[in-house]
Amino acid sequence: MPQEGKVDIQAQSDELNLFAKQQLSIASSEDSIVISAQKQILLNCGGSYIKINSDGVEAGTAKNVTLKCIVVQQQSAATLHSDLKLAQGCKPGVIAAAQNQSAVVMLS
């Protein structure tokens, strides 16, 4: 694995699952975290959820919703589009890794 520079983890033809018996953390020490999906993002815990898709944002719970803020503002509609693209040029790296019996595929 490279010790510096960009690292990509991809499942180009099927699902990618991350699972931890205990806490799973995703963090950025110096910048932001961007989560994008073509169809939907669903956050689900204990029956409460937040669903984000092209129909809008839906939050649901069997109990209370608490907003801790000074002001809640309602403004006009807005959208932000994200370009989701798979990396190109993986085939030569996969072939080279297979020929060298390597578990690591270097992307060009």
C-alpha cells in the first residue's frame, strides 16, 4: 500500500460492504467528507432514519426530533449535483497484479 498519496477502494461491478462488530469511523483530519450516491442515501439507526433521494429529504422516527439551534431558516429550493464516475484504466493494473500474484492493484 502506498504510504502517501491518494488511495481508492472500488467495487466496479457489484456491492462494496464495510462491517464492524463495534464502532466504524470515517474521518478527515484536514478537509471535508463527501458522501454521494446516484439514487439514494439512507442513514438508519434504531428504527429512526434520514432518507435523501431525488424526491427530497425524509426524516422519520417513532420518538422525538430535537433541533439544537438558535434559528431554523426555510429558504427557496436548491440542488447540488455530483459527478459519480468509476476510475478508468484499471484493467492493465489488474492484469499486472494477477501476473505478479499481487493482492494490490496499482491504478494509473
